Amino acid sequence: METMRECEVLVVGGGPAGSTIAALLARAGRRVVLLEKDRHPRFHIGESLLPGNVELFERLGVREQVERIGMPKFGIEFVPPDSDERSYVDFVEGWNPAKGSAWQVRRSELDELLFRHAAAQGAQAIEGARVRDVAFDDDGATVKAVLDDGAEATWRARFVVDASGRDTLLANRFKAKQKNPDHNSTALFGHFRDARRLPGRREGNISICWFEHGWFWFIPLADGTTSVGAVCWPYYLKARAKPLKDYFFDTIALCPELHDRLQGATLVDDAVHATGNFSYSSTHATGARYLMLGDAFTFIDPMFSSGVYLAMKSAFDGAELVETALDRPSRLAVARRRFEAAMRARPRDYSWFIYRATNPTIRDMFMHPKNIFKVKQGLMSLLAADLGHGWRFRLSLVMFKVVYYAISIGHWGRTRRGFRRHRDNIRDMGALRGETVMKP
């Protein structure tokens, strides 16, 4: 007969969100089970970290380990689609110059590091365990999983944390997932050896290169490889009439600067990947016996590399909520309202910029950043995930938007054409949906 195992907290998903909250709760003395459907190391896109992550790594106790696998990153390069200009911005230009750097990392290495750390803190970390069912009642939940050897396992938990990423386990179960109608995109990406990088201190900086059908990322990694990806509007991938690899190289050719940097570079494992970046959010993030973290709750376009930060920050906040639910249930309602508000506010800060990032006005402001009304300090603090400056930070972001709207009104014809183009671009063409896939 199948044995019913018991724990206080069961965490679904061994990525940055799940491993972080499992480590925090285990360190606090909780009996934690962490289930990951794959086995580490496993491939995952999203290599670029933000300075805001550094503090979280320190609090978690893994900063030195992350630094050993990381490529130092001090800022961002913006490359326009129609000129030879370049814009370079540094994180030290934000409100807190001390938050002036982060790293680029291979996610397979980072995710395994965080997963092993959770185990070292006392969590029972199990790989190859895919959760198939979660049934809640007044006292907790019964969770059933299938192990990669085909065996079934069942746990009884007082609280469940959904950190399943874009599998969105609980959001799907509760029919709480809502697609964002204002932003659809798809991504083609691969890793290259011997790509030409920026010189000197800027070698590890991320480059954002706009082109006709979207934007590219260019992320140097410590092992000498470089992650290159094109985030495109759905119609563009829908029009593909050739093998994915050939289409990817044709897409790179549309960006002369990127094409030049990849002259003589070789594609690692001859592999090109594709995935849908269909943004979504859930109607709620918490219940009496569960919460959703990171991409299990919401997903936004990865343009500003906010994914790992949002996932880990939600895990730190989520650990406090779990403690409240287990030890101080009378305070849970207030804690849930506070957590729900934070889970919506942080992605919203980034989304406003992301959804306008291909607009000519925003491009001009990124290419020619000026610090009138402290707007550059606010922008750089946001891009560094340094969000804790109260009214000064908020006011600088508000003033950025004021300047944006003023410029937009002053160039009304261009603005109108930009909005029409965006409206047409976000049409869901059924180009690519769901999780990462690879096609020949």
C-alpha cells in the first residue's frame, strides 16, 4: 500500500522561487518537502540577474557561490534599429550607487545551486517528482506526485507553495490564470561561442538591440558562451517557412550590430530553442492553505531581466506569510492582503515600461537619458531592482511618465502610428503557445 508522508509545507517547483522559500522555511525549523519535476542541472532560459538579487543572495547565504559562477554585470547597452548610436547606462546611476552590479549566470547552474542549498538547510528536496493532484480541505492538503521511475507518492501537508513556474499548477486548477491582452510575444534563442563582446568593464553587460519585429538580448556568460535571443511579435514566427535554425539566423541578420558581433561565432550544440512569452497574471496569489510565487502567479516579458528577482523576492515575502498561516492564523487575512498587493505592485512597475519599450518615444528616452526631475535615477533604480526608496523613487518614476506623455503629445503623429503598430503586433496569431519547445 502507498504510504502517506507528512510535512508542514510542501513546495512544488525547484526553481529560484521554490528553492528560496524551501531554504528559508527549513532554516526556521519547518518540515519542508521540495518537489522538482526534472533533475538538476536542467536547461532554463533567463540568465541575467539584477543588483536587487545580490541582497537576496546574501540573506539566503549563497552570495559567494553565485559570484563564483557569475559574469560581472554593471549596466545595460541599448542599440537602436535605425542608427549607429549606442546608449550605455550603469546601475550606479540609480538612487543607491552601492547597488551597482550583478551577474550573468547559467540558469542550470544557479537553479541547481539554490536547490542544493535548500537541501543543505534541511528541506527534503526530491527531484523527478511531478505533482499530479492537490486536494485541499480545512486542515491542509493532500498532494499526489508521480516519480520519474513511475512510482506514485502522496504527502499530507499543512500548507502548499506553488512555485511551478509557467506550469501554473494551482492557477490552472482554480481557473485563475488570465492572459494579458496587451502583450504577446515569442522568443527564439541559442548560445554561441566566440561572440564579440563589449570591451573592458562593459564586457558582461547585457545588450538590448531593437529591430523591426521586436528586440534581441545579448548576454555574456562566464564560461565564454553568450546567450542570444530574439523576442518577436507573434505574427513574425507565424510567418516562418523554413527550419527554425535558419529562421533564427535570418532574424539575426535583421540587426546589423548583432550580426557583426556573431561573425565567426558558433552555435553551441547546433541548438535553437523557441518559446511563447505570452504574459499572464492570476486573479489571486493566496488562499487559506496555499500561495503562488513567481511565474506560478504572473509572467511578464523578460526585457528587463526581472524574473529571478521577482521570484526570489516573492519567496522571501511568502516565507513570512507561511509562518503567519501556521503559527498566527488570526493575522492571516491581513498578511494575505499585504502579500497580494506586493505581488501585483512589483510586476506592474516593470510592465508599464515593457509594454512601451518598442515605442519610439521610450526608445528615444532610453537612447538619450537625461536626469531632469531625477527620472534617470528612478529608471536605473527600477532596472537594478532597487525599489526601496519610498516617495523619492515613486516620484522619479511618476515624473518619467509625465515626461514620456509630454513628448508623446508633442509628437502626436509618431505616437499614434506607434500605438497602431503595437495593436497590430500583439495579435495572437497562434504562433507558439505553452512551454519551451524545440523544432527542427
